[in-house]
Amino acid sequence: MSGALLDTRCPRCGGGFECGVNAGRCDCFGIRLTEELRTELAARYPDRCLCLRCLRELAGVDADAAQPVIGSASASG
């Protein structure tokens, strides 16, 4: 991992955000998604990251939730 944050735009809402996937500490690592939702998002937005707000909305998590948990423990997103 390069450790650099990626300054990007969410393909769903168009909002800007910093993706930390290359830094190994992206905010989305704390959201658990079902395999079905992960597969759907990968097909709809190939090779793209969505902002935390959109991921929470799609997963049905309250935007103010501190640590959202959706789906099974093995289906983390």
C-alpha cells in the first residue's frame, strides 16, 4: 500500500471525499455490507469507491450511527 489518500468523487452522489483504501484506513472499513449488496455495488460502480454517506444510505444505516453493522460478520465492506 502506498499510504496516500485518494481525493475522489463519489460516482453515486457526485460529492467529493478522501478515500483511504491505499492508506489502509478507509472509513468504509467499519461498515459491514451483505455479499448481495457488495456484488450489486461492484457491478454498478466497477473499480470505484462510494462515499461513506452513500454506503450508509444504501446499507440502510442511520447517517449518524457511530459504528454501523449491516449483514453478516463475514460480509464486511
